[in-house]
Amino acid sequence: MIHAASGGVGHYGVQFAKHFGAEVWATASGSKEDFVKELGADHFIDYKTQKFEEEAQNMELVFDLIGGDYIDRSLKSLKKGGILISIPTATNAEVEEKADKAGCVGVRFRLKNEKGDMETIAHLLKTGEVKPFISKRFTLDEIREAHKELERGHTKGKIVIMME
């Protein structure tokens, strides 16, 4: 399951998971259901009207891009031994401990640049097997507006700053 599946990271997560053969459950707002399904999601949960922890059970892996109470709620969706990867570092300090208590594995975001991984990602992007979705483009002079757009949240895909 991938939370915030229509966002800047989530929309890649859906495509990578599908590429590697996963059955993908995705959460996003209902207005983005078609987009998320086009990315490859097999199952869609509108987080505004549905409780994902009730809809999706026995997940092997949850990719959490929200943090906060999504950590505890996601643990309810995991099967014993499942993996919860939580990205928002400001709100996931206890993910490993909480997951361990639930009989699962919690992983905090850690960046490690692996050449082979980067080459695989570059290949998938080059061949079009994974496609970026750019919702808005801004010039460098419009960087404040771009930042405000990100702060509002709910961005579909990526926001790009163009060097002219």
C-alpha cells in the first residue's frame, strides 16, 4: 500500500511497485482516483471517505509518505512480519519501536545512493516504463510561488523549477 499515491514521491512509488510485480493498493483523494489507477494501482482508497486500515488488510508492505497517525493506522493494515517504510522524518521517530511491538518491521527513511539503483531508475525513466508527471512548471523568478504551491499540499505529481 502506498499513501499519498498521487503526489511527487507516491506517483513514482506506484509505478515502481507495479513494475516489480506488486499488487498495489493506493490512498489519495477521490478526485485523483483515475490518475492513480492509470499509474498502475490495482486498488484505490479515498482517504477522505474511507478508512484504509479497514479496507486494506494483511499488507506485506506499506510505504508511508504522510507520517503522524498514519504510522499507527498503517500498522493495523500490515500482516505480522510486514514492513512499514515511513518517509516523513519529523513525525516517524518511533516507527521502528511501534512496528516491533506490532510484530512488524519499521523502517525510517535513510538515503543511501547506490549506483546500481540509480542506473535502474535512469533506465526505467529513459525507456518510459516509469514516467514523471509534472503538474506545474515555474521559472526561477517564481520560486516563491512554487514553494507556496508545495506548502498547500495535495500536488498531483511533481512541481518543476525551470532554468531559462
